[in-house]
Amino acid sequence: MAGHRIERTTEDIKRELTAIFRELKDPRVSGAFLSIVRVEVTNDLSYCTVSVSAIEGIDRAKQAVKGLESAAGFIRRELGHRLRLRHVPELIFKATDSIEYSAHINRILHDLDIDDSEENKDDDN
């Protein structure tokens, strides 16, 4: 039963962090197209690791993480007000390059340019 509560709280935190990120005025954060890739919360709700990715690449994500770390107190306070948690977890932000990596894979697949007639021929055999 406790596992469901943690999963629900994790999803709530992810949803609210997305909304809070849009409201931040720090140019390191507001100037980047950020995506929250993963949110992990410890069982006792003391720490929350937030993996953030930027479409501009890992360097831009690292700059955004610096901005998020400087605004961590504000973000944590807003999270507490919005979710009404008894104990708001300490936020740890990490930069990842998952959006850049998936865009690279998409470009590779697009460059293969497989002809539809070849696919149909293979399906018939």
C-alpha cells in the first residue's frame, strides 16, 4: 500500500514541478526548453532527485540545473504549498542528455530512408 502512495506522490511532484518551472524568471531556466525526464523520491520523502533534459543539449541542461539549484528554496516552498505535504523533500537536480540522444537516434533512422516498397516485399516473403 505504501508503494502506491510513493508512486502517486512522485507523479504529483513531477506535474507540479513542470508548472513551477514555467513560472521561474531565471534566464538559465526560462530560456531553455526543459523536460523533466524522471523524478525519484526516497521512501521516507526526504530526498527527491529530478532528472532534467534540454533539447539544446547537455550543456544547456547543466546551465538550467545551476539555475534550478539557485531557485531550489522557492521551488520547494511552492511545492509544499501546492501539494500540502507534511514534509517537502529536498530537491536534487541532475542534467541528462536523453532528449538530445533520442533526437540523434531519430535522425539516424530518418537518414536510413527505407523505401516502402522494400518493406512490403519483405513482408510478402
